[in-house]
Amino acid sequence: MNRIVACHCPECKQYVQVPWTGQTDLMCPNCGHQLGAVSNPDDVFDRCPRCPCRQFYLSKNFNQFLGCLIMAVGIIFVPWTYGLSLPAVFLIDLALYRKVPHILNCYRCGCEFHGFEDQHHRFKPFLHHIGLKYDKYR
Ligand SMILES: [Zn+2]
Ligand SMILES: [Zn+2]
């Protein structure tokens, strides 16, 4: 399982993915800038490595654009398929969505944690009232 922390590097302004193998320093693979430090290598989610936030949420790494595109194709083909293209694309969408892995996001800085499946049971999907608390940081 590849564990990756993904975020925007403030130095080179790139969206970077840093493989995490238990080290305490998170370095930008692009420019070497220190992105943050893991306070507890046994538990990354003790505190976000990028900011002082201790709250995280589960989200789907699903490409909304792709989902809409598939739907649009289904709608275009309605006249030729007597409407059967709609349930077909719906199923394709659903299958795609199921395949897409969950990721964890920090509420405050939005940085993403890929490949931490064993930790997912500790977290819930995005909760609006918690999100509001961190709105000012984004
Ligand atoms: Zn960088
Ligand atoms: Zn954070």
C-alpha cells in the first residue's frame, strides 16, 4: 500500500505528492522545500503534518467532470436507444464510483492522504458544521 500525502507546495506552487513511509519530515519532491513535519510517526492523523489541525474527513477521489461527461453521453444517445442509454450510463457511473478509493483530507489546509485505508474507520465524510469552522483558512 502506497501512502501518499498530496498538497500544494507554497514554494514552487506545484501540486505535489509526497510518498510517506514513516518519516517525520515531509519534503517537496519538486523543490526540496519542507512542507511539514509528522508529529507522531505512529499516527499521521494525530495532527496534520501541514497545519495545526487535528480533524480530517473522508472523501471520494472521484472525478466529477468525468461523471458528468458519461451522463451527458447517455443523454445524447437517448433518441437512438429509446432511453436505455440512461440506465446504462447510470450503472457505469455507479461502477466507476465504487472503484474509486476513499482519501482523507485535512479540514483546515485541504491536504490529501492517499493509501491510508486502515485508518479510514476513524473518520467520517465531510461535515458541514466542522467545515465552516475552517472556512476562514481557505
Ligand atoms: Zn515545492
Ligand atoms: Zn492541515
